[in-house]
Amino acid sequence: MVTLPDGVTLHNAFPDRRFKPLRLAYDPETDSLYIHLSERASVDSNEIADGVVLDFDTAGVLVGIDLQHASKRADIERLVVSRVPFHEMVARLTLQPRLG
């Protein structure tokens, strides 16, 4: 089980595995989508393409991916999950009015 800083609790469906749940976090103020691959802190970053930043821990292991200008790259109002072998999905929705 992981409790995020904002108080949301995620339950790991595989407590015997060394991996934590994959998390996606969107920041509307910066229009960035962050893919958390690990709970380990990032100490180094590498921008591999314009607005796509990979974050690494002290061992050089990829811990996150920052996609800047996310709403200009993809439809961030929808999430489609396909062929992902998960046993539990936890979601916290932030509803925003549609534009237009």
C-alpha cells in the first residue's frame, strides 16, 4: 500500500513484488503529464525530445517520464488501457468543464 502526499492511498495488488504501482499525474497549471515508474527520487534528467524528459535515480534507473504540453500532444481527457495485466485500478477524478 502506498499513500500519496495528497492523502490518496494506492493498494499494491502484488505485495510480494519489488515494483510499486504505476502512477500518472497531470498538472493543469503546467500542462504536464508525469508518469511515475518508481517511488525513488529523481536526481538526473535527460530531455530526449522537445518537451519529453526522462528522470533517473542515483543508480541511473529510469524513475519517471515528464511529458510537457501534454494537452497539445494527446487527448488527456480520456485514458484507454489495453492489454495491461493489472488486478486493481485506482482512480481519482478531477472533473473540469469542457471548453467549447
